[in-house]
Amino acid sequence: MPHFDLFFKTEALRQRLEPHLGLIPPFFRFTVRTGTPEVRYFDQKDPMWKGFPFPVPAKTVYVFDDAIPARALGGGMDMRASIRVTREDTDDEALVLRIWHEILHAIGQPADDMARRAAEWQSISERLVWAAWQSLARQTDVPFWHRKFYSWLTERAESGAGGR
């Protein structure tokens, strides 16, 4: 059961998002804090990551809202994750899904592979709904499908498949 120190840069971010952390299964445990952990910055020449703060200590997650030049909204690896909240982010539950996504990466789960692994995590009826959904020109990159996929990845991690 991974236990992370979850830092919210500001008290306002903490008050906004902490009430929604229950979306993330109890397999993940958090000690919630306000402030900034020790961070490092990714490749300053890469516009995707320039200025993006990433925690140094293992088992640390950092949620921040800085106006930074980086385009990345999140990153996770090696038991660490960082999540950026932008002014355009209005759906708090979607932001918590972003946190869940990055902590899945932090424990070595393939959180970017929702469509590629659909046959592994969907039931037959879900595959039919997925196909119908797409045939109506609906995007599958929505919270409904993310919750199902991230739940499957969490169960996969609990069983010891892939990741840490």
C-alpha cells in the first residue's frame, strides 16, 4: 500500500481538492500537507518541461498552480509525482483524476495506455459501450472511462502486476 506525502502549494488548493481525494482508492494513502517539498526541475531546454517542479524525496506528490512556461500538466515516476493546476481547470474531480493518473505512473503503472489496453480492462459490455461511444464521435478521454481504467490499474498494482 503506497503512502505518499501529498503537498498542496497553497492552502486554497488544499481546501479545493482535499475533499475530493476519496475518488482515489484507499490502496493509496496520503499525509496531506500545505507547502512545497524539495523540488528539482526537468530539462530547462525542453519547452514541455521547462520550469516544471518535480519532488526530490521519494513518496512525495506535489500539486501546484504556478504560472510556469512548461506545458506539462503532470508527471510521475520513481515514487514521485507533480501535478499542475491551471486557471482553466474548473472540474475538481477531474483534477483529482489527474493526481490519481500521476501516482499510478509513480508506482510504475501504464496510466497513458487506456485505449491501447482496452481489451484488458473492459468487460464485454463495456467494450460494446466503448465502441458505440466512439461511433457517435464521442471522445473516450473523459472521467467516466478514466475512473474505470485507473481502478483497473490500481487493482493490478494491488495484485503485484507491473509497477512497484
